[in-house]
Amino acid sequence: MNNTLTYNGFIGSVQFSTDDDVFFGKIEGINDLITFEGDSVSILKKAFKEAVDDYLELCKDNNLKPHKSYTGSFNVRISPKLHGKAVMYATCSGMNLNQFIQQAIEYS
């Protein structure tokens, strides 16, 4: 099951609160916290699109970049066995581990 929405280049996470009987989420990949909610899927989708549009307008009005900037560096925690397997595969393929991971992400 896909628990995300997409609109205008943005991704919204989706969750459901059984206590409140409401769908809710937030816009992912931005530096700010922008949330949305709805008591049905159609209302949730509409609220997500409105949240994205409002956020883009806010960024435009304040001369801000809407998307989060990334450094290009991140840590991945995996089992030592899988780490070794990845290094072996990369080496046998004539790559270093960073090249192997980058290629895996590019082709996913």
C-alpha cells in the first residue's frame, strides 16, 4: 500500500488516526512543517493540494526555495553481512561502495 500523495513535484505522507477517524499527513522534502488532514480520501487529497499551493505562494512571497537542499552525503545503517556483500559486489563490478550505492539508487 502506498502511503503517499504527489502533486506539483511534492510528496505528502499519509497516515490515519483511529482515535480521531481522520487522515493526516505532512509535506515531505521541505525545511518547514506543513500538514494537512481530511476525514475522507477525497478531502485529504484536496487538502494536500491546497497545502502545497499555499506553501509555494508563501515561498514566493518570502523569496525562499521551496524544496529542501541536500548535501549529497548520508549514512545508511545495514547489517555487517549486507555491508560486506555490497562491498564485494561493488569491487567485483569495478566500483567503489559509493558508486555502487549511487548506481542502485539511480536505477531504482
